[in-house]
Amino acid sequence: MTMYNKIRNIACMGLLLSLTLPSSAAPRSKSAIMAAAKRTLMANFGRQTQRRMAPSTPLKVLKQNEAFTVVGTKQGGFAIISNDDLVPEVLGYSDEAFNAEQINDNFRWYLEAAEVAIKDIVAKGEVVKGIKPDPTLFQQRVDNFITSNWGQQSPYNNLCPTATKSAEGTWQSYKQSNIALTGCVATAMAQILRYNKYPTKGIGSVTLNVKQADGTSKDFTVDLSQSTYDWRNMRDDYKAKNYTDVEAKAVATLMRDCGFAVKMDYHTDASGSTNIVAAEGLKKHFGYKNVQFYERTKYVSKPTEWMNLVFKELNEKRAILYGAIDPKKRAGHAFVFSGYNEEGKVYVNWGWDGSNNGFYDVSILNPTGYEFRSNQSMVIGIAPDRPTKDLVLKLNVTTPGSLKTQITAEQIATLKGVVVTGSLNSTDIKFLRNLAGLDEANQQTPNSIETIDLSGANIVEGGEPYLIENNIMFTTTNNEMPERAFYGCQGLTKIVLPNSIVKIGDGVFGNINSLSEVVVPTGTDKQFKLIDNVLYSQDGTEIIEVMPMASKKLNIKAPIKKIHAYGFAGCQRITDIVLPETIESIGNKAFANCFTFNSIRTYKKAPCKLGKDVFADINKAITPLYVPLFTVDTYKEAAQWQDFFKNYGNLKSFGTQITARNIVRPYGDENGKFGWITVGDEFIGTPEFTCAAVITSKVGTYPIQISKGSVVSDMLFLVPGELTIVKAKAQIKIVNKHVYIADNYKPEFTIEGLKNNETASVLTKQPTFIIKDKDGNVVNDFSKEGLYTVTAYGAEAENYDFEYVLANVMVYKDAAGIETITESDIDDAPYYNLQGVRIEKPTHGVYIHNGKKVVIK
């Protein structure tokens, strides 16, 4: 079975999904799709792509079907968003332009496979989980490391055989030529070999029989051993056609030899081979002895193992030749994996002049149950066969700056580690960096030692700059391990610092994901101390650096005030960051090469001071920043902190505020049950309340104190309340009276409703009385007989407000004026008893009648 470039609904099916699914499926709204696309593009591309998404050039739907929507700008940059939340939100993204009318056939294969896979997932209602790189095993992210964007036509196929069309006919929209296309397998392989810049020459000879346009067949023979690969003259990109003949020949030679090595079935519209033949060709004709061929069908029940193979290769910067075949259509494709991101999406180079290269989800390339399920495969282990590195040298530097004179090129080729004593200056640190993989300009060198032991060395000033950045030249200082001495030297597994140093500069160990052991000296003369993979200042108030091997949640506690520049650089195994309320400043690029955390949480209620690009590398679309309750608006306005909110909406508050409810009660009552009001996160437990007020407490305001009690909360704000005791209501009742004009009348009263067994002695001011006659006139005394009313006002007490009940006073002329009558003498005029209550049917007794006292016998 040959493997053609033709894209006919191939077994890639999904190359899709990567996140845990929602508990209930539903179609995504258009606004949700557009927002997801914007977040993805803003989070994953540089400023040039972000400028394309300015309000003046809003995102548009570029392609849509039942399964997914492609959103982007015509100028370049697009994201593929699934239409149903049974499928993870983002399927892939690229900073290339997307044109629905001119999609290259290789990428069209992906889109068609994705569409069918999504429809199948939604129809089955399946839960599909993606697989992210395990940070304890791999770097969080490996940026694309294949810089070439090659294709299959001129100049790549300039040295390919002449040929004719395939039996399938013209289908890839190539301009017709009698020269065969290179073939997708050859293009993918050639890009990997060019990245490795290995070998210098090919091995062996290959003869291929190629059908010609006139129907005949012709033998073509290539002796690969006669080819010298001109790596220096191979360009990344030939699209502009501004290349020289030498540059064209360099890439054409490699492409031809790759094609012959894989026994290419050459045609002018589609040239094909298979991955298994490619694996054999790499071994036999290019000296790649350790390549391995893997088939996806053997990992159907082990998707994590399959993706770990992918992540491991890419983590080690070994490109993968990946492909698939649809046996129904005899069609397939080969392409290159050359990186992955923090969400597990793999960088795919489609081999079509860079068209639509980008990050796509391949974690569910699982054959089970899908239409495109056959013959997925990959070739791994495509690394140069270089000498084993097992040499460890012990070197003594008597003259600072002379370290490089003690090691030969032959020794460097097999050098695993060095143990250095003596005095080292900046020139020596520069050389050590070179051995570890970086030069003074931070450019990669071909070297990669694993261990550096400087325990017996001294650091002295002087020498050439070991690092030059933005025209700043970094050199050594006496007794100090210099800033970023080994920063980014991937491959180092162990570093032992000199016992004599008293200070360690910022970022010495930063961004070395391979590092597994660090040894730093101890002593009272040191300005640092290493505790649990964290390098602190001696007084414990500053974090100089967190070792790259630190893992899980890092809960930074008081009294930490400062995090130095590059403090967390490359700490990709840490899952969560917690910053204390005491933090005052975070230095430049503190989180460089940290791409995602489950969360960053700060207890600081006001944003602390930040250096440059503190959070620049963090994917803010998937990393939430949690700030204390009620501080979100403050952080939205703070430089760099606000970036979690802008475009991503990933700035969130945390914590709980429990406020004691205010209580108002009358004097003399019990306090009652205390309650509370909650704002923020839910909590478990019950707060406790205390209040000094008791039943006998005077009118006034008393604080209701609140304490944590059994409450469990990540961040708790407790707000006291107030208990206000108001005056109780009491009633002053004036006593009804019968008096004579000559009597010295003084109103009498009782008080009802007093608390705590209190008496009238609580009055701080006696009531004032008003006497009115039957006509309502206020009088000062009883100068006439008849019925009077007495009211009161103005009584005062510290803890009471009063209501008043009036009294009736019956005034008689004198005691001799009492008239005696019988029941037969009773008339219709009203009769009152001596308490002033009207009696409708008076009987025997004493009454008031017509203003006089009468006795009915």
C-alpha cells in the first residue's frame, strides 16, 4: 500500500480534543465561539497577530459547518472552535492566513477528518478526554523547533525523476510538469534531517522504476554515497524565489535522496511511500540506527502511553514523522510533529510551504469507533548517531580565563561532565556555558554536558563577558555566582556551586528543566540558604530562586517580601502559586518559561510592584489569577496584573466575607439569635458571636464581635455587627378621681410595662399634667363642679419611651350637696360611676348625674 498526499477523509479523524468535558452537552453560542477564538489567538501569538484582531479588524467566521467554526482574520491568524461543548473548545490554531477556497489538501484532510469525528462524538454523547504533557516528566511547552517551511514543487523537486500522473488523476491543484513531486514522506523526512544537520553524506545506492508520460517505464538510479548535504545553503523558505542556484541544488539533492531512500512511487500529481519504509530508509541510507516505527492500533486502549511517546520525543527536541492511511481511498499523508503546547496540542508542519502550520489537537487519534481508524503510525528516535557521552574531566585552573585551553574538541564530543577547581573568571564561565549548550549571545551551541561541579573553585572578577544582552555585558564579581550563569542550559542535570561564594546572582539555575540536583554551600557567611528547592535570602524575607525541579503547589508564606528576577523561570512542575500578603515586589521575568498553572493566588489586597514581563509567558487564557475579595477592580487597573482580565476574563476573586447581622431590640429583652450575611465563596462551618449586651444593659449601641468558629475558608474576612438597644415602651396611666371643689387635687398615676422589676423611680423627669373642663378648655383648678379630663406628657427615663392614658376627674361642690333619688326618678341623662365610667342602667348606688353626685335607693 503506497502512501499518497491525497486527503480523502483519512484516519486522522480527530486530531482534536483536549479538555475535560462539561457535565451536560449543549451547542456553543456564536458569542461563545467568537470569545473562545479571541482568547486563543491573543494567548498564543505575538503582538503582530494580536494587532490583526484590533477593534478596527474584528474577527470573522471564515468557515463553518455542523461540527466546528473557523474564526480569524483574512490577514492571518485563525482558531478552530468546536460547535458543541461535548467536544473541547479549541481544536487548533495557526498564525497563518486561512482561505476556505484555497485550503491545501493536506490541511483539508484534517478538517474533513475532524468534522466526521466531532459528529460521531456528538451522536454518541461520548466523554472524550485529551492528554496534556505531565510536568513531572516533560516540559510544559516545547516551541516549534523545525524552522523550515518546505513543499513538494520547485525547487524541491528539481532533481526528482520525470514521471506521469497517478491513476487517481490530477487532484492536488499543482501546476502540471513532467517532473515528479517530491512526495509528502520525502518532504517531511527532509525537513527533519535538515533540522538535525545529519548526516554529511548518504549511504548506498537505490534504483527506482518510474512510469513516464508516454506509458513506458524508466529506471533512475541515485548513489546516495556520492551526495554531500550542504546544510549551510539550505534555506528555511523558498517561497519568495529569491534563492540562488546553490541553495536550490542543496535542498533538491536532499529531497531526491530522501525520496529514493523511501522507495518513492513517483508521479507528477502525487508521490507516495509509507512510514514503515521511511523508518528503514533512515536506518539504511542515513545512518539513523535508533529509529523506531510505531503503529497507533497497538495503543487503542493506551492513549496516554501513545501521547507520552509523542511528548517524550518532542521534549528531547526530536522531530516525529507522523502519518495515516485510509485504506478505502488508498490515500494518506505524512507530516512533521515539532513541538507541543501546555494544553497538549502538537505543532504540525503540514509540508505545504508553511501553509496552515500550527498547533492541533492529536490526543484522541484513537482508532476505536471512528471511520478514519486505520494505519496511523509514527517514526521516532530520528536523532543523529553520535558518540556516547561518558567522559568526566577533572580540571584545575591556575590562571583565570584558561579553562578552555585544557579541553580538546575530541574530548568535548564525548564530554558528560566536568569537575573544576582553581580560580574562574568571566571567560571561564563563558566557556562552561558553551559546554552546556549556550554561547554569550544565548545562541545554541552543539554541546550539551550534563554535570558541572565547581565546589573546589573560586569565582574572581575579570575576563570576557559570559553574557551579552541588549548591549549590556555581564561579567563576574569576586565570590559571587553571577546572574544567569547557566540560565537556559537545557541538558544540565546537576550543578554544584563553589564552596567559597557568598552570594548567588539572579537566575543562575533558571529555565533548566532537565536539572535534577543542585548543591549550594552553607555557612553563616552566606547571603543565601537553600530549603526544599527554594533559595532564600539568609533572613528569609526574599526568594532568590526556585529550583526547576520544585513541584506541586508552592505556598509562599510570610515574611517573604520580594521575589527576585527570574525567580520561577522554567518551574514547569509547579501546579499552583500562592503569594502572601507580605509580598512587596516581584522581579523581571520572574515567571519566564512558565506557561500554565492551575492557579496563581495572591493574598495581597493591593497589587505589589512588578518588574518587566513578569507574567509574559503565562497562557492567561487557561491560568486564572485569584485576588482577594473586593480587590478585582483594583487589579484590573494595575499594569500586568490586568492582563489576566483583558481579552481573557481570567481575573477572579476568592475568599469569604461573613458580616454579623445588625440587631435592634428594646431595652429589657433578650439578645436573641445572632445571624450573618455572606459575600463571596461558600464555606463550611459556623462562625461564633459574642456581645457584651445583656438583658439589663442600658439603651445604646454594642458591638457584635464575630470570630472564625468552625468556619473553613481559604481567605476569611470577618466584619462585626452592632446590637442597638432602643427604649422600651411603657404606659403612664392617670388615676380617675372624685373630688370636691375645696379639695387640693394632685394627679396620681401608675406605670405599666417596666422591665427588670423596675419602679417609677426610673423617671428622670416627672410627667406634666393638663386639666380640661367638659368644653375642652384648659383650667388650672376646679372652680366649678362637673366632669374634667386630665392628660399628661413629658415624662422621661433613660431606658423608656412613654405612652399616656388620660383620667376623668368628677368635681363636686361639697359633700352636703348629695341628692337622694329612687329608681323611679331615673331620667335619660347619663349616669357615671365614681370612676367616670358611664352606666347605661344604673341601679342602687352612688353616681354622677348632671354634674352632681346622686344616691339611688
